[in-house]
Amino acid sequence: METEFIFWRHATSAGIQVEEICGGEDKSAALWKVMALQVFGENGGDRYREIEHAESGAPLLADVRQRISVSHTRHFMVIAMLPRTPEADLLEFAPRTAMGIDCEPADRAQTLRVADRVMTPEELSLTAGYAVSLCQGDAHHAPMPEEEARVMANVLAWTIKEALYKAALTPGLDFRTHLQICAMPEICGNPMVRSPRYGTARIHFPDGRPSADMELFSYLSEGHVVTLAYSPKCAKFSRG
């Protein structure tokens, strides 16, 4: 069925702006991405916005000193933004601008097959514990069947690792060794929920730099788990 592209802009509980594009299910994956970026560009308010890339592959807004992070699946795209920071170097990791976003379908069972390759035993235990809470139900979700809960909890863990990798701006990091989940966030029912349970994580840099503490926020949108990983010291908009 042909559907139009749908654009949403959220001021999240984490103080980070997230813009979402969905719809257009009749388009091929390659064409969909091109059109989604066009939709994003045309919703820039006072100007057209174009995404460029640094040599490291990190996305940058053309001519604007503003940290962004991008993630997409076949027919869903999220773009996270911090406030403009003209004083900051966006090409390297710094607490002032450290932020990454990732999204995955909430039912992506493939994450179960790679779990022990990207998570430590301690992280696997945290993930299993969150799956139990999803089975029991919480303020955001009705009680889930065990297998559905296991998949969603592992999808959350995967999005955390991916978002941390993007925030680190350091190619070659090992998901298991260098990106540590310390406490799982809850998957909120919307991006502006009040008093969410945030998670925590740590990036361990292999080049001698001090480890960086990170905060985690996650929510569900259009059947996708969306996760933000960011420094508690990063520039933020007013929290929702």
C-alpha cells in the first residue's frame, strides 16, 4: 500500500531533539533513504538542511556547528540533535557534544544470535533482568510473552551499543570490550514521558584517554526501539 512520508519532531525527556521520518512503505530501501533525507532537509524551518559526513563517517549538518546523529532502518529514520555549539570541535569526542542515536525494529530477533559476541556476562545478565520486567509489565508496556520480551530486551541492548559507538567518534572500538552497559534504561512509551528511568554506560577508549560516563534514554516509536546515548555534560535543550 502506498503511504506518504510522515515527519515528527520531538523534544525528548533527555533534553535532545529527535526528528523522525516514517511512511513511504511502497518505496525501495535505497529510494526511501534519499526521500527521507529530502523530507528532513525541507523541515529545517528557516532554511534547507543538508547532511554531510566527516572523514570518520560521522554525520554533520552543512554549515552549522551542531552535533547530530542519524540512524535508519528500511522505512524509519531518526535524527538526533544537540543545541548549536560553535565553540566545540565536532570532529572529536568531547563531553560537551558526545551523543549518538540508534533505532531497530522491536521484534528484530537476530539480536539474540549475536548477544554473546557484543555483551559481557554482566551485560547479558542485565539484559535478561530487563526481559523479566517486560514479562511482568510496567508503566509503559502490558505484560509480554517470554520470547517477545527477550527479543525486545536484546534489541534495547544492541541499540545501546550502537548509540555508544556513534557517540564515541572513535573508529575500531570493540562493542564487548570498550562499550560498557552499566544499568539498563526502560523503554518508554513515548519520547516525552515524565521522570523516565535512565540507564548508564561507559566508553573505554583504547588510546589512553580517560573513560567517559554516559547516560541512556530509550523509547518506542512506530514499532522501533529508539535509544540515545549521551554525556550528562552535553549541551541540551530544555528537558520535556
